[in-house]
Amino acid sequence: MRVNLKFTNKGQVAVEKFNNEELIEIFTRYIKTLSKKYDISVTVPEDLNEQILAEGTVKVVLDKINCDMDAFFKELSRDIKVPLVKRLGTKLDNVFKTEVVEQEQN
């Protein structure tokens, strides 16, 4: 399954303080940490995320989803604020919204 994490207006302002590689690293690190708590496998493919700032979206690929996907992304959104707020220097509300782009056929 492929999911787009579309930045909100405030989220877009925050991520503009980072470059593409930093954003991929941040999302990968926080997803990896959360995956220890949730039974889910999520990757942030570099080839799908070459223009994060221009597109305003981080694309992730999900496999083996054995948990509440919405809860996972809600917690990810909360956790990902930490490095963004540090660099932005101001409070942030929601950073991104999830959009399921491609779902596997059963």
C-alpha cells in the first residue's frame, strides 16, 4: 500500500527549513522507532521522494499492516513535530495529513 503524507500549510513552512535528504532521514528514523511499537512495516523510498519540498508530500510504502494504521500515523505526526519545532522555533499543530494512494487488491 502506498500512502502520501501531505504537509499542512504550517507543516510545509516547517519542512522548508530542511533539505530533501534530511527529511527522508527524519521520517525514516521516526517510522523505524514507531514500528517497534506497532506491528507495521513502513519504508520511505528515496526514488519516490526526490522532490519532497516541491510536492509538499512524503510518500511511504506500507507492508504487513497488523495494527491501527490511523493510530500509527497520528503518533508519527506528533513525534515528527519535535525536530521541526526545534528548527522552526515556534509551535506547530498538525504537520501532515494521510492520503491512501494505492491499496493492494485482495
